[in-house]
Amino acid sequence: MAAKTDDSDPAIPPAIESAWGLRERPPKGPRPGLTVSGIVDAAVRVADADGLAAVSMSRVAKELGAATMALYRYVGSKDELLMLMVDAGYGPPPGPAAPDADWRTSLTRWAWAEHDVLRQRPWLLHVPITGPPITPQQLGWLEDGLRCLDGTTLAEGERMSALLLITGYVRNDATLTTQITEGSRAAGIEPGELMPAYARMVGRLIDPARFPSLSRVLASGVLNQDDDPDEEFTFGLDRILDGIEALIRRRAV
Amino acid sequence: MAAKTDDSDPAIPPAIESAWGLRERPPKGPRPGLTVSGIVDAAVRVADADGLAAVSMSRVAKELGAATMALYRYVGSKDELLMLMVDAGYGPPPGPAAPDADWRTSLTRWAWAEHDVLRQRPWLLHVPITGPPITPQQLGWLEDGLRCLDGTTLAEGERMSALLLITGYVRNDATLTTQITEGSRAAGIEPGELMPAYARMVGRLIDPARFPSLSRVLASGVLNQDDDPDEEFTFGLDRILDGIEALIRRRAV
DNA sequence: TCCTTCTGCGTATGTCGTACGCTGTAATGC
DNA sequence: GCATTACAGCGTACGACATACGCAGAAGGA
């Protein structure tokens, strides 16, 4: 029998071990000049400043005054670095809500917390997700979300589904909102002008006979007025929470 | 005054003009040996066979027996090609539902249609979205969705929000489902083994005292049993439709 | 016929991720 | 105190990739 930890299960990827602080420094060899968290912080700094596209291994290394290849002593690949960046970028979860708050209030707070993080760091949305959450902060967010539903009648599986539903919505909303910001900057027009310009372009392209309902939306002008994005967000969130509430009531019977 | 079309509005990108068939062949010069749609079809073929990552300009050109740079006579950039690939990949919208169907039945059908497309072509999810829909098929899907809500009490803006909500959900669900398929193939294990392996890894990493709710979910075993993905999908979709239904009823008062 | 205008595409450039292997360093075993 | 050894930093090199540029030849109009 090996004296190491149970190897019958799938091995934990090195990046994950780093993230959970399970990596011990080997007893021999030169002292490391860098740290994983230092590299991740530098990468996050680059992404915050210039977007995810600017995060290259050489750029991160430059940020640290190190050579490109030095980073590979700490992260196995760029994908690993990205995963650690997401963990650091999200940061610690919002923490438990007030103890007397009901599930709906708590979940609303939870959703807004993720909403705020994604507004702050839009590049998080551009990191391709490759699997279920496994890093410390990610699981922390999940834990906090589950706690919001602790007193409800939902089954465990339903709680997970409900949280997945909400996270998905938050990310989706943030993606769309971000696109308007980034798209207008790319097109060189003010953010408030993008949707009207879009509406005009669609109007020029489509034939009202083939697209009657869409034409009606265009004619109504709802696309031109830029409503508060936060109201948009609240609208969708309330729809989803209404749906979950209906389920909770049904389970309570 | 210029004799051309109204230029006071933002110019329509060349790729969009191609997609809408507004591109006329110039009267002079050699006959084009390729077509935009031929290039797009080839690119879709590559993506279907080997995934979006395999779609490089040279690979698509090879598929057509042409040189890499020949493609740039037809598409302005790879991003344009991607946009056209999405349009072609989605294909025509499902068409109007039965005339006597209520909005909920119609929207369910609409959501399932997108669901099916994304199951068939998971690479569609990996194409970074850069703006609101503008290509013919995309707007066709939107039109069909709007028609589902034609008889309801919702305002135009609310209809758009509701559709956005549903599309977002469908894409999100497909993303998660696809990750399990692609992730298990990458890890070299059967798809049915991925979630149990994930659950075991999480169980080894977390401290039950710090993650009580999450531990409870793990202990319940819901992650181990692989339930029907279609049931998962139906669950979330019904939650969202419940939420929309609640709004429709409130508006009807 | 000649000129314009377009197509196909060869060449070249710059950016990336990263495999490999050399050099020097720090702690251990003797 | 010294040899051993495992590891840190990183220079070099390679293969992909998107794409700018410009030339050769074809097709149609004058």
C-alpha cells in the first residue's frame, strides 16, 4: 500500500491543489521566487486593466518582472491559470444573509452579489467554463446559495437546480449588458446610442410582411429608450423567483 | 446628394449584407470561384466534425481546396465568418405553432427547438456573442418567439425580456449539459461517471463544518444518480414559464 | 485593343502557447 | 565541509494561427 492519500479516485489536478492550499513546498531546491497567488493576482490585474484578451503568459510574466517560462513552474497551463483567475476574480461569497431573512430575500441578495461581481469584472464572462465548480471560492458561493434555501420544502436536487437557474440567469444578463458596453466602445459610439442604431439597422433589413411581430416591437420604440439595466435585471430575477416560489408552495402541500 | 442608399445611418457590415443577400456581383473581373455560403457551409462542416477549435482559416480553405487567403475575398475576418456560421448553424426557425395553441405551449415548443439545435451543434455555444441578433435566421427565431406571445397581455418590452429570459436559459442549460459530455471525453471517462467522480472530489476537498449545506447535498447522493437531462431542462423551463404566467395574469387584471 | 477591376493566392510578419534542456541554488546525507 | 540531488529561472525553438501586402492573371467595358 502506498503511504500517500487515496489514489483510487481521480487525481486532483495540480491547479486545484494549489487553490486549496494543499501544495507543500518540497524540502530541497532553491526558494521559489514567485507564488501561485502572486501570479494569479498579476493576471487578474491585467484582465481588469485591459481585458481577458490581454492576458497572455508573457504579459503576466512581464507584470511580475519574470520570464514567460518561469510561470510554468507554478501553473501547468494557461487554462489552469484561467481557472485560478476565475476563483480569485469572484472573490469570497457575500456571506450569510440576516438570520431572520426569508429565502427569497436571501437569494435576491445572493444573485445581486454575483451580479455586482460580474459588472466589476466583465472578463469573468469570457473565460470558457470547462466544468462544475471545484475551486474554494466557487464552492463557497454555492454553499452560501444553498444556505438561502435551508428552511424550504425543496429537495436537495431541486435546490441545486434552482441555484443553477439563478446563476445562469445572472451570467446571461451580465453577458448581454456587457455586450452593449463593449460593443458600443468597439463601434465608437456612446452606449446610449447603440440600441437605437441597432433598431434602425434591423428596421432597414427586415421586410415587415415577413417579420410582423418584430416590426411591431421596433415601431413601439422600446428598443430606443434605454431603460435602467438594473430594472431589466430585477424583472427577470423576479420572474425566476416567482417560478421557484410556485414550486415551493406546491411542495409545501 | 449621393445616389446610394441612405448613409446617414451606421453602415451595414459586409458580412451582414452577405447574409441578407444584398451583395451584388461586380460587373467586371474574374468570376468568383467560391461563394460566401460555400465557405460558411465548409466551416460548419468542420465544426460539426471536429469542434469549433478546429475551425481555422487554413482548415476551412483546405476543405474547399482553396488557399487560406482566398477566403478573405469573401469574409472580412474570422469573426465575420463565425457570425455567419452561427446563422447557418441555427438554421431556419421552427415555424409558427398550431394556430390554436396557447402561448405556453408555443413557447415550450420554441424553447425545445433551440434546445435541439444546441444539442446537435454544441459548438454554437462556444462562439463568443458580440451583439444583438442581426442575421436573417437569428431574427427569424426572434420573430417566431414573439409570435408565440402575440395574443397575451404583455407589453412589447416585456415580450422581449421574456424571450431573452428563455433563450438565456436554453443556452445555459445546453452549456452545462455539453460540459459534462465534453468534460468526460477530455478526462477519458464515461459520461455517467463524471458527476460521481466530481462529487467524490468535492467531498475530499471540503470541510463539512465550513460547507454544511453542500455536504448535505453530497450526502444525499443526488449528484451521483444521472437523471434524465431532458427532465432537468423541463424543470427549469417550467419554473421560468410559471414566472411569466404569473406576470401575464397580473397584467390581465 | 487596352484599361479597369476584380480573383486567387504566395509570402511574410507578429503573436501565442508551450516543450525541452541548460545553469545555478539550496537543503540533505555523509 | 562536501558531494548529491531536486528544483527554480529562463533562453531557445517550434508549430499554429490570423492576416497585411502585393503580384499575376482573368473578365468585361471603352
